[in-house]
Amino acid sequence: MAAFATAEACDSNTALLASGELRALEPIFKIYGQRRSFSGPIVTLKVFEDNVLVRQLLETRGEGRVLVIDGGGSKRCALVGGNLAQSAQNMGWSGIVVNGCIRDVDEINACDIGIRALGSNPLKSNKKAIGEKHVPISIAGTLIRDGEWLYADSDGILISKMELSI
């Protein structure tokens, strides 16, 4: 992927920012994984302390997409661990954003994938397969829809209604 700078994207797309077609997430996420910057079309998932649907999605072909998980902001357990991060890398996902926690941080940091999360927690999640795929979610002060585009780097995360020119 060519180098993409979210700050430059904001500077050169002021009209999209003003219209709400380009939005910045609140800076609440920590950076994990080897990819400091990543982008791709968004797949949304809404779960709460249950990662069965996370596993199901990450075991499908990613094709450069980004999984954005609304975990309700829970910090009581992890929704993504080292095995899932490795699977996501192997299946061609560009990145994962978790409004919740991850675990196996050292394993995740060895993976060639970009991951953002609120923090880490060693506890496993539930396994009830409860949640919703491909639904609008609201995280970090922003409504995010399945099929929009996500751009992330060390400065932050942008959500765009359309693919931006790099």
C-alpha cells in the first residue's frame, strides 16, 4: 500500500470533512500489529463480550477489507487474540478496529496487520454467537456503515463514504 497520511487527507479534503462524508474517530485507540497504517472497505460487526462472529468473519477472505467491531466499549474481556490476528493476516484482511480489548499483544504485534483497540485484557470472551454483522455501528463519536472506507495511521483513524485518492 502506498504511504497514506490521515493528516494530509484531512488537509486536502476540507469539503468532505465539512459535509460529514469524511469523519475522524475520537483518539481513543491504541496501536497494535506491524502495520502502522492500513486502509480498506469496512465490514461492520456489533457484539458484546462474545467473539464467535469475529472468528467467523476473520476466517473468511479479507480481500484488503477492515473489520470494525463495536464491542460496546467493554474492557472486561478480549474480542481478538493472537490466533485471530494471525488468521486475519493469512486471510488477507488489512486491519481490525476493536471498540473493546484484545489479548496476546506480543503475538499480535508480530503479525503483519494493523489493529486498533481500547486496550488489552487477558480474559477470553463468551462463546454464544450473539451479534449482528453488516449493521451501522457508532464508535468513537462516529456512525460507521458497512462498505464505507477506513484509513488509519499513527495520527488517527478516518472514515470516508467513498474511497479517497492517495
